[in-house]
Amino acid sequence: MIKVVICGASGRMGQTLGRMVHEAPDMELVGGINLKPSTFFGAEIVEAKDADALLKRTGADVVIDFTVASAVVENVRVAAQNNCALIVGTTGISPDQRAEMEKAILNHVPSVITTNFSIGVAIFQQLVRESARLLKDYDIEVIEAHHRNKLDAPSGTAKTLIEIIEGEAGSREKLYGREGMKKRENEIGVHVIRGGDIVGDHKVMYSKNFETIELSHRAYDRSVFASGAVQAARWVVGKKPGIYGMNDVLGLK
Ligand SMILES: NC(=O)c1ccc[n+]([C@@H]2O[C@H](COP(=O)([O-])OP(=O)(O)OC[C@H]3O[C@@H](n4cnc5c(N)ncnc54)[C@H](O)[C@@H]3O)[C@@H](O)[C@H]2O)c1
């Protein structure tokens, strides 16, 4: 049995993951970490300051973190010190926070870190890579929509899509929203919508020569992210130390 601890256990993703791990025949939900003690699916949730004791007491194999950027570095550090493999889905991480995480992980434990654990998004990203290579000279716009409680903007997935596009089409200025009088140049337009219960929509648009090509992905339920994270947790245990992505988990190249 793979012993799993979830950081952010009381959150939206933490609860979805807790249920999924609890129901997985090959996994044991041994605990959760959040800001206040509680329980979920028969397991205890401890405060962040008691994370080290929880990991030692339970002998967790893997820690899954869906929290906030300000918490993730410390969670990763404690998990790596306890030789736990890591699954990190938290977004909005700054370059400095990313560097701190890498220091804790590299040469110590295996991890999968991605801004989107959906299997459909992994395929969508491949299609965006291919289309950006073919449509370099088109006008490119990236549009994303999420629920009203999402704090970071643009979404981690939108930032990853922009990185993929720029990897193929070259680095460009990003223009976040448009207002007033300004000629369109070679920028990538980035547009963010926040409202209601939208789970996660992403669209990339290429326009030129009286035509538009649109690639889009829509998540209808956050269980798509949770099931990808659970699949990644199964895959990562026993791998060599390092940082892997969903392409490695899914065998995509
Ligand atoms: N990679 C993906 O596929 C994916 C998918 C969905 C959401 N996300 C990201 O996951 C994160 C969480 O999303 P959510 O919708 O569940 O948010 P949420 O606000 O519902 O849950 C976050 C939880 O983390 C808790 N928390 C804060 N500080 C903590 C700490 N120090 N230790 C432990 N827990 C702490 C909060 O109290 C909260 O319960 C966000 O960054 C979001 O963008 C990623």
C-alpha cells in the first residue's frame, strides 16, 4: 500500500484528493496537513507546524501538496527531509520559491510538479506546441477562465501555455487585457475571466489571413486534476530523485 499525506487537506482539491486516495485499493490515506486540526475520510488532519511529526509517525511514502505558494516551500522541505516522494500542484509559485523547492528536492527525492495534472491538458499542451511551431506568424491570444475564489492570475496553466508557445514561436511581449487605443503588435494577448464555479477553461487562438484556429480545453470537475495527481503519485514512488512532469508519467514525448 502506498501511504499518502495530503497538504491542503481541507481545501477544494484536498477534499477531492482525500476521497480518491481513500477509495483507491492500492493506497492508504494516512493523514492531512492544513491550518487547523480536523479529520477527513477517517484520517487526521494536523496543523502545518506538526507536519514533521505526522510524516515520521505515519512513514508516508508520498506527500501531495495543493495549498498556496506561501506554504509550499516549507511543506516540500519537510517532506524531502522525511524522504517522501512529492506531488506538487500548487500554482502562483515565484521564481525564488521554485528555486528553494528545487534545492530541497534535487538529489533527495522524486517529484512530479505541474501547473495542471489533467491528462487532457497534457495532450492539449502537445497540440499547442505543435500549432505554435506551425503558426509562428499568426496573432496569438491566450484566454483562461476560473471560479471566483481563484487568487492567482493568469492561471499557472495559462503561464505554462505561454512558455510552450514562446518556446516554439519566440519570446514576445505579453499584454494582459486590452483597453483604450493601441495598435496590435507582435504581443501575446492574455485574458483572464473569474466567476462562479468555473473549474478551468483554457483557449489558445491564432488569427491571420481571414481565418482563426482555436484550441481549447475545458475541465468540468476538479476530479480530473485529482485523478491525474493520484496517477502521478502511483508512478513517482520508487523513481530516481528529480523533478518530473505529466509527460513522464504518461509516457508522452
Ligand atoms: N496543478 C493542478 O492541476 C491544479 C488544479 C487545481 C488547483 N490547483 C492549485 O492548487 C492550489 C489549491 O487549490 P484549491 O482550489 O484546493 O484551493 P483552496 O483554497 O480550496 O485550498 C488550499 C488549502 O490550503 C490550506 N493551507 C494554507 N496554508 C497551508 C499550509 N501552510 N499547510 C497546509 N495547508 C495550508 C488552506 O487553508 C486551504 O484549505 C492552488 O494553488 C490552485 O491553483 C492546481
